[in-house]
Amino acid sequence: MSSTLKIDILPGISLYNNAFPNHAQLYDQLMAELELQQKHYRLAHGLVPMPRLTAFYGDPGTNYSYSGIKEIPLPWTPNLAQLRDRLNVRLRAKLNSVLCNHYRHGRDSVNWHADAEPELHDRVVSVSLGAPRTFLLREGRTGQAQPTVLTGGSVLVMTIASQQIYQHSIPKETAAGPRLNLTFRTVRH
């Protein structure tokens, strides 16, 4: 990623475009080995399917909870482990888990949220593979949305401190193609 141009979007949030030029190949390899599934989260009126497929991988003991879902990590796949190792070296990080999100089409999305769970440490490193998608950022719950396009092969780095200030989302986009988003994290054991 040192050979890519770093763009500071907001304090604590940076984007590296074209960090993985082989993103189409990575997408195909990971789609062949990930155990993606449709999970459900609880709302007042009952269980609702997530509008995307997910899988969680990581080191033993890196359990993670969000939206009422408790994740116990699956063992690293060879390609995820290699990607994690490259990111750890390039970012001087200790990423130990990854939440994989597969947006099958433009109707798949994620609502406004912050990755501010107490077990998270350091930063969230988001790798985009596949079709480009609009990523929205806003300050707090009411700030004006600032759009950024995450292209295949890009890496978005968000500090945990930025998650106390900003929320983000991936809105529905009618014409959007399939996208795999890998949000690497450091989860405290």
C-alpha cells in the first residue's frame, strides 16, 4: 500500500486506492473458500435477515458481537491469512479477525452504524473487492452524508477513535454488482 496514494477523507479515516491491483483474482479465490451465510438480527417486531451474506474468521478467542449477533471465529482460510499478513506488515498492525460481507447485488446494504464495540482495538481495515460501491460517512447521527466510492482493490482505514465521532453506511444502489468487503480488526481476547 506504500505505492498507492493515501487520501485522508476525515480525521482518522484514510483511503488507499488500487492497493490490491489483483482484486478480481482475490475476489474469485475468496468467494470459493468463504463460508458465507445469511444471518438474522433482532428488531422490535422479530428476526430480520441481514441484507448481505456474512462470515467471521479469526484467531481463537477473538469472539465479536454486533447487532445482537455473537460471532465465534472460523479458522483462517489460506487466502484470508495471506491478506491479513500483508496488511499487518504494511500497516504495522496486529489484525486478528475479519468480518466478511458479501453484497450480492445493489439491494444488499448496511445501515448507518459505527464499529465502536468495546472489544475492538486500534483500527478497522476495510478491503473492497469486486464492484465499486458508495460508502457514506457522517458526523454523529445527524451530520450530512459525505459519499466516497470504494473501488475494487481499495483499502479504507478507520481508527477506533474515529468510530466515536462518525457513522458509516453502504446504501442500496440499483445497478451495483457483487462486492466482497473484508473488515479486518484487532479484537481484544
